[in-house]
Amino acid sequence: MRNISVPVLTLFAAFIVLTTAQAETADSVYFNGRIYTANDNQAWAEAAAIKDGVFVFVGDSKSARDFVGVNTVKVDLQGKMAMPGIHDGHSHMLWGGLNKLFECRLPLGAAINKLIDKLKECQQGQAESEWLIAGSIWSEQLPGDRFHKSLLDEAFPDTPVYIVEGSQHNAFLNSRALEIAGITEDTPKPAGGVIIKDEQGKLTGELVETATVLASKDFKSAPEWQRLEALRWASQLFSKFGITSTQEASGNEEVLKTLNKIDAENKLNQLVAAHIIWGSPKFARTSNETMERLIDNRKQFASRHVKTDFVKMWIDGSPTPPYFTEGSIDPETEKVDLKNILIPPDALNKYVLQLDKMGVKVKMHVAGAGAAHVALDAVANARKANPQSKIIHELGHTNLLIPSDFPRMKALNVNGDMSPTIWHLYGPTLGNPPLPAWQFRTLHENGVLMSIGTDWPVTDDPNIFPALQGLLDRGYESLDLNTGLKMMTINGAIALGWEKEQGSIEVGKTANLIVLDRNLFEIPPAQIGGTNVLKTVFEGRVVYESSPE
């Protein structure tokens, strides 16, 4: 062996020390905090160090100093609570951005005269003959709790008016809109839809579920510049509320292309699971055949922050008055009423199995217990035919279930997407007849995985904290704070198969972190809903910081 001089050895040792020190130098260190990690093995920490968008240290503030170098950004949390970035398990980012920025927004709760005033304001600058599209209102805002075309006909005799009903499943039209759409008393109702008529057989202007397509089929899509601006704005809004990952629940080609372009601009500050629509031409705004081709070609629309191995289906409607279009079931006989089931069970079984074999996760909108039962049957069929699959399919909303389906969800490894986050606004029941709704504790006791989704823009904004407060205050069905926070973070990652990279503050995971203005564990539950996010860190970068008061 060739002799090596002492100076050379000394130089070599110095090089090793230097490179090791450089490897341990973090880009940023957050210290002196109360960091809730969502990691059972280390539930709390004082500090976290980040390098190249990944957590390289989670622990005490003293040890974190070892990761501080000349260029390290040091952030003193001053005792504030931090936690993993929030996962919104059910959102419509592009639709929500367009809805808030470019569409006619009607005031919730306003009486009909105020609604007409707002419609006239929205009409300014457009021709009388042009469609006036607006949303959203509930029937409860109207005289007698029902819509009638006559409410709008006098104010808009020559303008076709189309108003989206609050559930987003139905629509209200005036007489001119019905005329232009070619809808008459003799128009046959489409499968899965209803054209409402009064006792004399005359049109009221109410279109339910798939019947809305009779009017909306020819509506123009938003221009590209609006889509891009809407999604940029929506991503910033999500950062404001601490959301660092989400499940886009209404993906078509326009949505996927817009996500890709914003991601290419480096302005998409969320990891997005883009669910491509199947079985609902109404929401897809195109045929099932077109959407099947999109699903087959989904890989070409994937990008760094956009993942496309996901599909969304609507199995039924909405459990809200006055239409109650949820899929119901007799809990004793477990016989499903197929009247409101929008995808026939045989077709659903076939396609869920096909997608499962393709490695595609399925989110199924289920508003009623019958729809949930049919959806679970489809997953059971897939599990039997493809037992090696590890995909966690999920029920979107999970409002209503019959007792026998709680243990089935666990046995079939199905996630409960508990959305929209408005359970704190409702009582303990939903549907017609009323049934126990959003049974969090019962699901938890059955070992069911649950995540939280806003369903924004069904909710006014994508703020999950008021819903977290409501989660702790549902009588018997309440959950504890730790369980609720896991629903907002690590559970969403598990449901998507992302738990090795996302969902908790652990060494080696993506550095998504948010700082709060209060410690949720040190305040009364009634104050949790008012929580504000002070800072959002996405992949190590600060993407939102609140302005000083």
C-alpha cells in the first residue's frame, strides 16, 4: 500500500468534516414552537429543519442549532403552534375560482327582490338576449320555499336566466330560458332527471339533476385566460387556509390542462390528485366515451404536482330539500331504491373493477345510504375479483349509512371522505325520511379511515377550521381533537397512498407546514373555528404569510 503523508490525511479528514457539515446545513430552521406532527411516534416537537424541500430534522430547539449554517433562514415560532399542511379531500379548484372571480354570485339568504337586483347588476354590459347564468340560491330563500319561473319573468322577459341551486345539482330557469332551451311540457325527462311541473302540468322552471343538461349543454366554456387566472387565485386562496394538498373532484380535459399550465408556471402550491369524471356527462360537460379516452390517456396530463390515477363518479344526487335526490335504502331489507341511482349497479360494478385493475383510485359521490350501499357493493366485487389490489377507494361525502355498512367500509378498506365541511351547520339528520347523518364516532369505532373535504365552492371558502370545531361538538358522534387533526392531514395522505411522502412532519417527508395563531389544544373547542393560518410552507417554500394587523 502506498504511503500517504500526514498532511494529505489531515486535508482528507478536513474535507470529510466540511462536506458532512454542508450536508447537514438546512435551508431553514423553525424553532421554539409547539409543533404537532401527526406522527404517533413523535407527536410533538419544538423545531424542524428543512433542506431541499424535505424535513431533515424534527426534535428539540437545541439540537436544531446543529443544522444552522451561514445562509440558513432561522424562524422563531415564539411558542406558536405549527402542524402539517392541510389535505382538502374534496375540492373543485378551477370551478371554485371561476365561480368566485367571473360568475354572477347571488347573496345567500337574500329575498327575491334582492336576488333580482343582483341579477340586473350582473346583466350590465351584456345583451338582453344573452344567457344570464348565476348561483347559488336555496329554495328556502324563495316565497313558499319553492322556485317558480314567474318570480323572474317580469324582470327578465327577454333574457334567459339560469340559476344554479345551492346543492349544485339542480337549476332554476325563467320562461325565456325554457323557451330557448326547447323545454316544453311534452319534453321527456332524461334518465336520472326530473322536469318539475305544477298540479296543472305546467312547467315551474325547476330542473332536477340530469335535466339541467337540457339547458346547460350549449353553454360556452370559460376562455383560457379566465381559467388560468381562476386557478392561480384558487391556489393562493388554498395557501391562505393552510391547504398543501387536495383532491380535485371534477376533472375534465380543461381542468387537467389548466392544472398543468399553472404547474409549469410554478404557481400551483398544492399537490393535486385530479379525479377524472366518469358516468356523469352533466358535470363532465361531454360524453362518457370522451371521458373514457381521457382516462386511458391520463398519464400525459400528469406533472410534478398533478397526479391523474383517479376517477370521480356521481352515484346519486343530494339529500337536501325540496328535491331529496339521494339514493335511499330500506335498512331492514337492505333493498336499494334505484330511482335516484344515476349509474346502474351492474355498470358500476364492471367499471370500478376495470379501474381497480388499471391502478386507478375511485371516489364515488354518495349522498344517500342506498348509494353508499351500491358503491360498497362495487368495491366488494372488485376486491373479490382483484384481491391483490391495495388501492383505497372512497365514498365521497359519506353522509348516510345503514348500520351493516359501517363494518363493511373497514373490511373493504374504503375511506370515508367526510365532505362538504358543513356538518357544523346541520342537525343530526339528513334526507327524506330523516336519518342519522355524518356519524363520525360510529365510523371511527368501526376502524374506518376518514378524511375531511370542503367541497369548495359548495362551501363559501375552503376553511376547514370551523368544521374541525363542529367535529368536536356533534353529541355522541363527536371526535377528539387529535383524531380530527389526523383527518385533516395524515389520513388524506394514507387514502391516496402518499403517506411515505406527505401528511405528517417527519424526517424524510416533504416539508409542508403551517403556523397557527392559536394552540388548538390550549383553547376551548368553541374558539377553534376562528383559527387563522399565519404562515404556509409548501415543499420548504413560504407560499403564504399573513399581513401584520
